[in-house]
Amino acid sequence: MRKHRKPIFIVAALLLLSMLLSGCGGQDDTGTIKIGSVHPLTGSMAYEGQAMVNAQMIAIDKINAEGGINGRMLELVVRDSLGTSSGAANAALKLTNSGVVALTGTYTSSSAQVVSRTAEKTKIPLVITVASSDNLLSNGYRYTFRIQPSVSVFSKNFLEYMEYFITPDMKTVAFIYENSNYGTGIADYISSHIEEAGLEVVGMLAYPATTSTLSSEVTRLAALDPDLLVPIGYYSDQTLLMKEILERGIHFNKIVGCANGAFSDAKFLRTYGTEVDGIYDINYRYNPNSEEAQYMLDTYREVYGEDIPVHAIYGYESIMVIADALKRCDNPDDPEAVRDAIATSEITEHVLPQGVIKFDETGENINSAGVLVEIREGKHVIVYPEEYADHEE
Amino acid sequence: MEGEIVVKTKRVEQGTLLILLVIALIFPLLSERYMLSVGISILIMALLGQSWNIMSGYAGQFSFGHAAFFGLGAYTSSILYIDFNISPWVGMIAGMCVAALVGVLIGFLSFRYKLRGDFFALVTLAFAEILRVLFNNTKALKGATGILIPYKDAWKEFQFANDRIFYFIILGMVILATLFIGVMSRRKFGIFLIAIKENQEAAGSLGVPVLQYKLVAMAISAAIAAMAGTFYAQYYGFIDPTVVFVSSISVEAIVPCIIGGAGTLGGPLLGALVIIPLQELSNNLFEGINGMNMIIYGVLIVLFVVFCRDGIYGTVIRRLKGARS
């Protein structure tokens, strides 16, 4: 009888042991200063997550090469969020356990919600790299900060920058957008305000980002023939959309994306070249006048062999914001002090196309903004606002 | 002879459960936040596993769509809480009722048209997908934006700053579900369910009210999944259709049963206790090699399906019986 019970005992004992071992984390106050990074490194968003981490590494190396934080080196501790809520929560807690003084993440809004709650509970500051959902900072959390423009900021930018690309003969507008939080959020916001500018919304076409065909949507768009087409979506689905439009030779008067995952991407241009000339996008971008941005672009290309994806710029800047706070605070090992230092950030030298990086009381970057990019001769050119415009050589 | 084996099996079962209970009770005292969070992940999976176990393990009605019930639970309590300020505790009960009703509806429609096995599984999968699309596109149900549960530390709000309380709540739910199944499986109800699984026609011809029992099993199973859903929403603080109605949740209900042993009392518990720590452990050991956890996960499932069909628990029991015969 005893013999048969053994396997279960052994299994149970081993499991308990393994779990206890996995929980051990080192903590040292004199060595490196650790910053945690929670991003999806497996699954459908692995490419985006990895790019984010790559850009963060460039920032870390830059700071360390310049002497670190008052002589102490920075270390990025990376953990896969698995793209799920529970994965992100476990990852964030594992990082707080290994002694990080700040967290960064998470690329998706649902994970960001979970990690910001973790940050609040563990009292460790979180700087959001990319997660655009509007309600992210509506909790009154003290420990969450966001540099990137939210859904409503992007939408407001769109309405503001419209004066650049709108012409008086434009009467109708149609939206085609992926149906999650981000696509729906932007499409809803813009469409409910665009009529003030005298445009009539003739179509709202939502599709799931995982779709394998947009053929019927494109047929409907062709029939609607709007004066202005606004596509919002991720890289693969928006590339699919353009492929369908180009293959059928349908011509739209004007296409202006908003935070479009494809239009502002270098890979997109490599695929379509000058075929997509004349398309606009309001999106993340680096500041073309910043020397530091040039350094970031060159280093990324050198190290990883490709152009930095635009969202990853915020990964780079998140590390810079935290490093700036660490340099200013009395005790860089105390997350509370780091939090207070981040809250009082006032960063004038940065890579983003915006004014000073400064957070309001909810943790939102008050000057966050996107820029209007036009594809000209197979290249991205910032055309608006004027102060960040690329000036042709 | 036969009686002796039954007694022995029973002892092993009780022994295992007792050990698991002791581990579960000591565990939070030894661990800090990260370990607690892992513990909570294990227990959520165990609860989902037990829910699946009733309907699919005992009654043999294979479901691929437990995310439907999980999501309904999460959404019912969250909408009642956010829009009507009803305590999530009450919302949880409401969610369980909604899920049970939907479960009965799905069951009635499927069994009425004599769907079985793979076809029934596909119908459950379809229902989960329909709900996901429905919730994603209905503004009144918060659409794609999802629901954010505000964080307030209070019992009434089902919110705690101390994760240990969350741990003990989900542990309590798992214990309740396990006790319920344990008692049920020894009574007429459980025996009828197993009879239905083994041979529906034979059971029916011997007077087992097949449809009625299958529907009740579905209702109970759905209600337990909904309970897990409410807990998930309250603990993680955010739900949207792509979080709760996705097939990965349905898979999370099935996998612990496959690894641990479907149709056994301790199976889903052991399964969850293997999978999540393994995932975390591989994440810790292979830092920098992304996806290692997935590879291990995949290999493990293949190995179990090929070599250990009854799961850990089921295999032990079978060996025990086999040793004598």
C-alpha cells in the first residue's frame, strides 16, 4: 500500500521544492540598478515586444557608456508577458521580486491595466512604453506614468492636423479599422467629431485584426467611394488592406491613417515603394531635429540590422525618463523616491516630436503628440506640425 | 478483492487531496507577492479545470467553449458593479445564474438535435466565439474597450490590497467545488453521469433521465466557470472580450484535466499544480530564450496524450487496480 502512494508524494514534494526555488530572488543595494521590462516576447505580438526591448537596451547601453547613474550601472531585467493578463501580472511581480526600482511595459492595453495595478500594490513606479487605451490612467493610480499619446490624443491630433490635408471639395469620409480597443477607440472619437469640420461619415467598417481577407470590405469601400479614407489597424491587417486596394487598382481620393501600424513602418515601404505615395499617417515618430534621435536610429540599425519600428522609440524614451529620475533622486534604490522623481520630470532633451516631457497628476505626459507623416517617393516625410517637419535636402 | 481495491483507491484519493490541501494552506505563509500570484494562477486554473471536469470528465460531454461561461461570469458581475453599483459578491451569484442558464440553453439546443462528441464540442466552441463577437461589438456591453474594475481595498468591493486574501478566497472556491464534486460523484447523481458517459443508450434504457442529467451537469459546470470568471475580473482588474472569451481560456479549462486526469477528483488540481509552476520555472530557467515555456508545454501535452492518457492521477489509480487483476 505504501509503495503505491510514493509517486504522488514525490511529485508533490518536487513541485513544492521547484516552486520555492523559483521564488528566490537576489537583492543588492550597491551593484547595478535594475529596471524591469514586461513585454510580449512570444505569441502574435512577439516582434513588436522584442523591438521594444531592443530599443530599451540601446538606451541602457548609452547611459552606462556615459557613466551610468552616478557611477552605478543600469541593468534591464526582461520578462515575457506571454501577451496575457495573468502572464503579465506574474511577470511584473517576478520583476518586483528581483529588486527592480521601476517597471516598463507592456504594449497591449489589457496587460498595462494589470501591471499598473501591480505597480500600485507593490508601490513601484511603472512607465508605460506603449498602451494607448484612454481609461488606463483613469484609476487615480499614483505609480503609473505614460509617455505615449493615448487614443484620444491621437484622435485630437488627427482633427487638428486635418487643416493640412483637407481640401474644400471633400465631403465624405469612411473609416476602416480593426475592432479592438485601439481601432474602435480612435475611429469612434474621430467620427463623432469630424462632422464639425463639414465631413459626412458614410461608412464605419470594423474587422478583426486576425482576419485573413479584407476583400468584401474593400468592395464596400469602393462602392462608397469616400473623399477621405481613414484606415486604423496593426501591421499585418493594414498591409493586407493596401494589398487588396492596390491589386484591384482602386483609387481613393485621399488616404490618411491614424496610428496606423503599417503606414509608418519601414517594412511597409520596402514592400510597396512608391506605389503608396501620397498616403498620410498620424503616428509616433522621432524628432528629426534631435541629435539623440539620430544616434538612436543609427545605433538600432547598426546593432539589429533594421530600422527602428516607430513604437519602439517609446521603449527607448521610457528608459531615458527613468534614468533622468534616478539621477535626480536621493536614493535610487527606493522605488518611492524614484516615483516622486518621475512625477516631477521635466525633460527638454529627448527624441520625441513634442515639447517638454512632463507628467500631470494622473501620470499622463501633458505634451504627448503624434505627427503627420506623408509617404513621398517611397519615403516617410514629416509634414506637420511645422516645427518637426523634415526639410528636404 | 474488488472491495479492497475500492478502499485502497479511496485512500489514495483522500491522501492526495489531504496533501494538496496542506500544501495549499501552508503555501501562502511561506511566499511573498510573486509566489502568491503564481499560486493564484494555479488555483484559477484548478477551478476552471474542476468546472470542466463535471461536464466533460464525469458526464463525458466534451466542451471546447468554457470561455463562454467564464466570460459571462466576469462580465455579469463587472457590469452590475460598474453600471449599477451592485457588490461583485452579489454579481458573482448573478453571473453563475446567467452562465448556468446559458449552459442549459446550449445543452438543450445541442442535445435536442442529438449532437454528441466532436459535434457537441464544436457547438460549445462556436457559442464562445459568438459571445466574444457579440460583446466586442455591443456598446451597451462596453464593446472592445472592456471594463476596468476600480481598485478599492474593501470586502464589499471584492478588492484587497493584500493578495493573501485573494489567495484564500480562490482556495475556498476550489475546495468548495472539489467537495461538491466529491460528494456528487458518490451519490446517484454522479453515478448516473458516469453511466451516461459510458453508454448513453444503455443508461437511458435502464431509466436514467439522460437529457435532464446532462443539462444539470452543464448548469453546474457553467456556474463554477462563471465563479472563476468573477474572481479573475476582480483580481486582475480588467476584462475585455479578447481577455475572457478567447479560446485560450477554454484550453486552460481542459489542459489541467488532461495532465491530471479527467473524471477524477484530484486530477484537475494536480494538473494545474504541474502546468503553471512548469511554465514559470521554464520562464525563470531559460531567461532570454523566449518561448521555451511553450515548447515544454507542448511537449508535455503530447507526451501525456500519447503515453499517459488517464493523466497523472488516473494512471496511478489504474496501476493500483491493474496491480491486483
